[in-house]
Amino acid sequence: MSQETRHPFLQGLSKHRGVQPTIITIFGASGDLCARKLVPAIYNLAVDNLLPADFYLIGFGRKPIPDEEFRSMASEAISSFSRRPLNKEIWDRIEKNTFYCSGGYDEEEGFQKLSDKIDSIEKESGREMQSVFYVSTPPSVFDPIVKNLGKVGLATKYQDSSKHTKVVIEKPFGKDLESAQNLNRAIQGVFQERQVYRIDHYLGKETVQDLLVQRFANSIFEPLWNRNYVDNVQITVAESLGVGTRGGYYEQSGATRDMIQNHTMQLLALTAMEAPASLDAESIRDEKVKLLKAIKPLKLGYDNPDVVRAQYHEGLIGGKKVTGYRDEEGVSPQSETETYAALRLSINNWRWQGVPFYLRSGKRMARRVTEIAIQFKRPPSSLFSENEMINLANNSLVFQIQPDEGSTILLNGKIPGLQTRTQPVKMHFRYSTTFGSNTPEAYERLVLDAMIGDGTLFIRGDETEASWNLITPLHEFWKSEGQRGIETYASGSWGPSASDRMLWQNSHEWRRP
Ligand code: BG6
């Protein structure tokens, strides 16, 4: 899709935003993310003519790899994972400017070589260029990478101009409040906050950005967007996949660290925050932080707690038998890691007092779906409900983030006929029908924004800490309890019954997406 046919909101946002000459260095260049997401994203930006004429790509990793080999790894990655096929002419333009540097992440020497390479590129092309460092490594080396960028002077290069260095940090950003604070301190000891781009790839998804448009570019929702009309809000981030080959990572992470603390909390913040004063990065992030800080601490324990954790056991996905979590590769048979978590949150502010926000995320669930459902209160009068032919549903507004992107309003309508009978009916908006289906991937948008220097769709340091502040007591509690309280659910189901019971306590039930 060309830039002219992109979503109107994106056209507005990208207006007047040229990308200056740039060198992107990817740390973790032989890793999965680089092949599946980053290189294809860069390629698709080139297809859309969004890369500057002076654009260079450097892969950095521990393993020594000749430039030629890295180039063919990159072109294979594009052939396998890009949403658009490899066009040789476009790839040739990137390929000739693609290089590889090797070095240990905790050794200054490799970073000095990298700095020399950057100098020589600038010298050859006869111009100064901004550097974007994309840290896509395991989190254990985030800290040494950042410090070494500082030591060799790359962090402060062109500090006072728009060519200042940018650093993009992948998730997971810490594993609890303390480690996130330490990482923030390490980064802020070397970079200024405006140079730092903490990734949450959900923010790059078209439909997540559209949430802001739907909320703030339409006047019909705002009067209803509060405790007077909203009964409850349900955010579901369900996956049908299991942990696959990532058992080792997932054992340390679990659903709350992997999905809730970041992606799901971001969806919550965008849904519930106040209107920002403007669409600039700081205004939006200020509102998100205010919202996250207004969430009440979770009620833990065993007397109607605000959280449920569970692990999948074997079951059927798409008619095929799949193994239980504890039998997955790299997973302990006594594992205490949750593959599903559901939270009931209360937001302590004027707008949302008394409205429960239910969040759930799990692997190996019935199907892959991410949605935000605003469930409205029933009409105050029982005019219709006295008639037993009447089947009234709560009105709801559902944002389908993925797949089948769009939004749906659920209303009660009259079934045609001489009797007064009602039926819930749906009004659908589908992205693919209106805008076509070849929308940019989240990483395209995020890589472009980092090059442009727009931090709107990235997480600020205080934001990640506010979210960890809520989740960390939960992890401490679970740790102290060991196996106690871990529920199970069948693969291919909608989660454990304890999660249904949590909602029944409030006379609510989960939607079946
Ligand atoms: C990642 C998690 O952040 O998001 C994965 O680490 C998860 O476990 C993935 O599968 C889901 O992303 P998406 O874009 O496929 O919904």
C-alpha cells in the first residue's frame, strides 16, 4: 500500500515528516526478531519510499559474520517474512549499504569498531548522520550495551542537534519494579529520556492507534465514556499458540510479565485515559501515566481476590491434540509459571469509580483474538423486559484489535413481525472492507517513528514503572505461595472456571469473543 492510500490518521501524522540520513544498528542481528520483524519492516519502508536516500544498516552480534553472509540472511528474511515480495531493485539499494560488525556486548572493543565503522560511512558519504541503535537482544545484555554506547561516545554524538542518537529498547523492560528502575537508571545515566524509545509493539498496531481516533475524533462516545453509562470493560488478549520453542524464556516470564504488564496495560491506558491536550508524545504519555497511577492496588489472597492464574493442560486446538504446558520443551514439570492471567482492576478517579476493568491474557486459548469491549449499562426502565419474548442484551462497543480488525456496536433491535420481539443485532466496521487488507506491520511504524524521533508510540520510563508498581506485589505473592492457587484450563478453552467465578462475584460474565 502506498503512503497515499494509508489510513487518513496516519497520513495526518506522517505529514511533513521526512527521515534524515540514518544509520540503524541492530544489536542481536542474528536473532529471530531481526529476521522476522525488523529487516522486513525496513524493507517495507523502502518499498513505501519512506527511507532516506542515505540509509545504512549495520547488524551487530557476538558471532563473526561476513558482510556478504549478513546480506543474504537479510534477503532471505525478507523473502520469508515480508508482507510484500522481495523486489530486487529496491533490495539492491539497501543491500549495498548493509554491513555487519561483531563483538561482545560487554566488551568496549566491539563498540569502538562499530563507532569507527559509523565514522567511515559518514566520511565516505560526505555527511553527518543520525544513529538509531536497536537493542533486540536478551534483556541480560541491555545494560552493558547501553553503557558501552556511552563509553565510546556514540550515545552523545550530535547531542544538541536533531541528529542526536536514538536508542530503541525491546521488551521485556525489567522483570519487576526494582529491575525496571535499575534499567531506567542505567539508560538515563547515558542517554537523555528524549533519546530513548521503549518498544511495546502493540502500540504500533494500526487498530491500537485507531482506538485514539475512534475515541477522540468522534463526539458520540465521550458523553457515555464514564461510570454513569459503562457497566464494565473487558480486555482480552488471547492466543491459540502455546509457548512453542520459547519455554526457557517463558518460564521466567509467564503471562503477566509477557503480556499483561505491557501490551494489555497499554490497551487499558489508551481506553481509559483522559483526552490529551494534544497528540504530541508527552501529552499522551502524561495521560497514560496518570491513569496507570490511579489504579488501586490488587486485592490478593484467597477471599475473592482480584487475580486468577492458571496453566494450560493438554487439549485440542483446531481439532489437533496439543500437549500441556508442563510437558513443553524447556518447561519444568513442577512449573509455577502462569500461562493465563485474569485481573479485575478498579480505577480510582472521577470518571471510572466503581467500574470494573477485567483483563485476561493466555496462551492456548480457544482462538487468537485481541479485543476491548466496553459494556454499557442496561436501560433504566424495564419497559421491554417485562415481556418474556424479549431477550435484551447489554449494549456494547467492541474494538477488534486483531484479527478481523474493526469495531462492532451491539444493539437491541426488533425482530420483524406483528409481535414485539427483540434480538441483539450488530453494526460492524471492518478495516479490510474499508481500507484494504495490506496494512503496515507494527514494526514498520515503530522503526519509522524512531528514525523520525517521534516517541508517541513508545513507553516512557515512568509509564513502565507505574505498570510494574501494580504487577510486582502480585508476583511477590505468587512466589510466596508456590504451587498454591494455580488453576488449570484445557488447551483450546476460554480459561479456568475460577476466572468466570471472579466475574460472577460482580454479577458479570466474560464475553465469548
Ligand atoms: C510478544 C510476546 O510480546 O507478543 C509473545 O512475547 C506473544 O509471547 C506476542 O506471542 C503476541 O504478539 P502479536 O502481535 O502476535 O499479538
